[in-house]
Amino acid sequence: MEIIFLGIVQGLTEFLPISSSGHLYLIKNYLGMSGNLLPFFVFLHFVTLLAVCIFLRKEIIKTLTNKKLLIHIGIITAITAALGLFIDMFAKNLFDSKYFVSFFLLLNAGILLKTRNAPEKKDRDAFKLKDALIMGALQGFAVLPGISRSGITIAGLLKRGFKAKEAFTLSFLMAIPIISLVSLLKVKEFLNSVVPLADMVKGGIAAFLFGILALFIVRKMLISKNFDKFGYYCLVIAFLSLILNR
């Protein structure tokens, strides 16, 4: 049941702007789960990658014929990978601090709350090199537990003036290459899995189904101008994590 629960949490939080890494870290510690769960989390990333590819299948086909956007996504991926590796190398020891995740959940909440009344004028064709550089940097900072990748990139796109529907599509299109890259780099971790294969499959099914649900929720909240409401949730979780970690 704990594995299925983690699958549900991963599926929802991977796409909701509330930080999957932050939630999985807090839940793992709260449940007192031991052992190397990294292989299981890598597997869940593969599953959620499949979910977003199916959900955006039409947009992916369109993007494959858009040379300019493909180049920009390539630039975003390169910047994200470089910044993510830098943070992972020099700040990873801070990730286990009991207040570290709480602080960045608070920061994530502030980012989401700032999207209220963001200008929405630009279409996808207005995406420039400057936008790609900014998105690459923002996506790179999402390696920090508590910072949501979807949250910080969608917020960035909204503040840059992109329409809600375009912000949603662009954010998840730029996620596909980096999630694929990270998953492939970590694939060897499967050899050290402490989670039985049958349980991994059950957790994966849960992650896939709830991942699809999360994508529907994010799109609806964006279009209905309620995206900033996720910020209040992050505030509550941040303060709860501080209380539980005392």
C-alpha cells in the first residue's frame, strides 16, 4: 500500500505545480521508509513521462515539424542539464536538511502566488531565444526539492506574457527531453531495487493514471485563472513540514 501511495503521489505531484521531489522526500521520511527507493522513483519518472507523451501526443507531432521550437527546446534542455548537474554536485548535501525542503516549498508558493493577473498576450510563435534561456534556467532550479518544475516554468511563461494554454503546452513539451535524459542516466539504478517487480508495476499504474488526472487539473486551473491557488496549498504543506520536522 505504501508503494501504491507513493505512485499516486508521484503521478499527481509530477505535474501539479507542488513539487514531486519535495512531497516524496517528506512522505518517505514521515512513513519511515528505508532502503534504496531511487530505482522505484526512476521507474515512476518513466511512467509519468509516458503519461505526458500520450496526453500531448498531437502537440508533440506538431512540434516535430517546427524547427525553430525544436532548437529552442534543445537549448532549454542543455541549460537545464548543466544547471541541474551543478546544483546536484555542489548543493546535494543540503538536500537532507530537515528545513531545506520546507524553505523551497515556501519559495514555490511565492512563485505560484505571483502568477495572479499575469498578462496573457503571446502565442507559441512569439517564443524567442531569450525565452528559451530563461526557461532553461528556471527548469534547472527545479532540481531543488520543493521547487516544482511545472510550477516555475508555467509561472515564468505567464509572467513573460504567454497565454495560459500556450504556457501549459510549452512547459510540458520542454519537460519531455529532460525527464527522458534523467531517466536514462539513472536506468542502472534498477539493478539495486529493493521494491519487488509486482509492486513496482502496481505503483507505476497508479502513477500513470493519476498523472493523466493531474494534467487535466493543471490545464483546467490555468484556463480558469486559478493557477495561483496551488500556492496556498504549498504554503500549508510547507508549514506542516516544519511542524512535523521539529
